[in-house]
Amino acid sequence: MTATPLSLAARAEEVLRTADGAEKTALSRRHAAAWFASRRGETPPIPIGTASPPLRPARPEEPELLDPRDVPKRKPGTPAGRIALLHAVAHIELNAVDLHWDIIARFAHVPMPMGFYDDWVKSADEESKHFNLICTCLEDLGSHYGALPAHAGMWRAAEDTAEDLMGRLAVVPMVLEARGLDVTPGMITIFRKAGLTKAVEALEVIYGEEVGHVAYGSKWFHFLCGRENQDPKEVFHRLVRTYFHGALKPPFNEEKRAEAGLPPDFYWPLADETPQRKRG
């Protein structure tokens, strides 16, 4: 008798309970490959199952996690500043790996189409790749992930939305990841001016694929609103005001946000300042 494959939710929990960044991302990529092999019919189907994910994912001993106010500021125009910027990106990507597996593990009890799991497994796999790309860039510059302190508040959105799938979709992909679309072009410019081609290439991969992650958030947020016959814009505004600490900060990358399914009337009313926008 063939044993039932480990469930997707159990695989997600396994990633969340793995501390080391390299081990976490390797496991993430193996589980993603197994999931898509099963979806293609190459291996037995993997059930969704259920899990008991930790409130916070396992983390390596380094980097030291500090209050956001205590993380040292560095000028991106200096070699040390560029290393610090890449280190911050690596930290974001590692958190993103956990965020995408957590949405599977934590909300496996919510009935969703199979495409929901496909999207978040794909996102977790891509974030794993992103983390490794940035780690290689750090090593090329004589550093490594864990060499500098990092932001301790990155998991707060996950904790705040641990019991609200719509809130999680609104705050994580549609606010936090959308912010990445706003700031990544500027980072690419910094590394291009410094002649760091590998970092530019890595950030361009991240920039292109993050559009898809924001789009998945928007797609499934709209799906749930439709299922509950609610107005997506009104629900988005309410949930962001409930769970997101602070206002959204312009300037916004309106072109990429639109590509990801985020129209301006979703985020401009939540901005901490709304300057007079240019009219065509």
C-alpha cells in the first residue's frame, strides 16, 4: 500500500520551523518542486491537509534583530551602505519565504481553489531564489547574511493577521510587497551607478517577479470579496487601517501597481500625504 504523501500544509510548517536561511530556502524549493510535480501528475497528489504553524518562524542566531528605530542607517552611496542595503533585501526575502508558506499553513482550513496554493507555492519558491541571489551578491562583496543587524518588526503583519485571511492578503502582498515595487527601481539605479552588475541583475529578477506576488494577493483578495459579496475597495481600506501600522508612503509606482491589479483609488486614500497628482 502506497503511503500518503506529506500534506502541503505540513510541508509549509516544516519550512517555518527550519531556522537556517540556506536550509530553509533549500527545503522550500524541494517542497515547491514536489508540489508542482504532483500537480502535473508525475507523482501522487499531495493533499492540502492541516498544520499547526508557529506564531513566529524559526530564525538563525544571526542577524541580531533590532527595533526598526535602532537599525543603523548607512549611506547607499558608500560600499558599506550598499552592503547594508543588500543585507536588508536578503532579510526581506527570507521573511517573504516564510510569509508565503505561512499563508498556506495557517489558512489551510479555509476552502480555496487549487490555484490559490499554486500561486503561493510559486511565490515561496521565487522568494527562496531571491534570497539566495542576494546572499551571493553579499558574499561577492565580502559579507554574508547575518553579518549586520536587521529589522525585528517584519513579522508583525503576519502576527496581526494570523486569524484573518483577507487581512493577510491586504497587508502583506497588497501593501508590503507593493512597496517593493515602489522602491526597487531606485535600488537598481544605486547598484548600476556602482557598476555592481550581479546585484543589478538580481534586483531586476526580484522586481519582475514581485509584480506577480502582488497580483496574486489582489486576485485572491478580490476572489474572497466576491464570495462574500463585499466591495473590495471598501474592505481593503478598512483592513489596512485595522492591521497596518502607519500610512502608505508615496511616491507610488503606479504603472507596476496597476499591472499587479492595484488601482490608485485603493492606495492613494491611505497615503500620509496626497500631493497634487499630475494630470495627463
